[in-house]
Amino acid sequence: MKFVIVVSAALASVAAASKEMLERAKCGPLEFRCESSTRHWYMCSEYNEWLIAGRCPLGTSCRIDKQSGFPYCRPMHKAVEDGQDEI
């Protein structure tokens, strides 16, 4: 029983460390990412680390353009595709 508890605790600490390492993951030049919970967008620095580069205003959320790879702010209430009528 003690073995199961020790193994479970070890696996939990590895999972937590893996998540933390992903957050600190290195990045490449001209890479951007969005943080949906805070509306921030990040860009990769010359040291290959994520830095906060901007924040979308209230009522908007950050998205990454699929073609250019650059971040933009989009109204949260707009949930229609181009060419479709808004409700």
C-alpha cells in the first residue's frame, strides 16, 4: 500500500513538473501565442523565451491568424464565419 502511495505521489510531481516545463518551453523567431484567460499575447524574444507583447481590450479575445501567424483581437460575441449572416 505504501508503494502505491509513493508511486502516485511521484507521478503527480512529474506531471506538475511537465506542465511547468511546457509553460517555460523555448520558442523560435517570429512565434506568437495567445493566452485566452488574460487576453494577453506573447512573442518569442531573441533569447527564445516567451514575453508578454500586448493585451486585447475588454470584450475581445486573442487569436492567431492561420496564414500570417500574427496575433489579433477579435470580438468575443462574433461567432460566425466570413460570408455568413450574423444573428
